[in-house]
Amino acid sequence: MEAGKKRIPDEIRRQIVDLALEEPEVSPRELAVRFTDTKRYFVSKASVYGLLEAYDLITSPAFLVIKAADEFSDKSSAPNQLWQTDFACLKVSTGIRFRQDVTRWLRP
């Protein structure tokens, strides 16, 4: 075991797995937060994910496939009105697709 890393006690591990089985729709991040809040014992998202993965309790997320539109449905009418949305891919008039990883202003 690496210096600074501590193994989660078996009793705590069992409680985390029980919580995951009670609430299967909750993500590992949410489980970590709920467990920390209710049990007053901090566990990281990564620890919860690893534990659930070991018990084969990680499900594939449901993805909604959205195709890029040729233009925005809500057109900007003034400068600084066009900002990146939550979409990962933006199709521009030249046909080039840009992957947007951070929120930033896009020139119209």
C-alpha cells in the first residue's frame, strides 16, 4: 500500500455497497456525498467507484445522442449573446466541428 493511502475498513465498505444496492440509480459521486453526509465518514468518489466496480455494480450511463444542428434555434441579436452550451460538439457554417471542453464566448 502506498504511503498516505488507507484501506477503507470492511464494515464501511459493506455499508457503502448496501447503500448502492438500496439506491441503484445514484452515481458513485452522489453515493460518496450521501455516505459522507449521513455517516460522517469521508469516502472519495474514486474509492466508491472502485468499490462498486469490484462488486460489478457500475452500470453504463444512458446516453442521449444529439445530432448537431446546422444553426441555432435561438439566434443571437447582439454581441456577447452566443456562449458555449453543454454540448460537446458544435457544427459551424464551414462544416468543421469543434469540441468545446470549457465554457467560453464564441464569436458570432
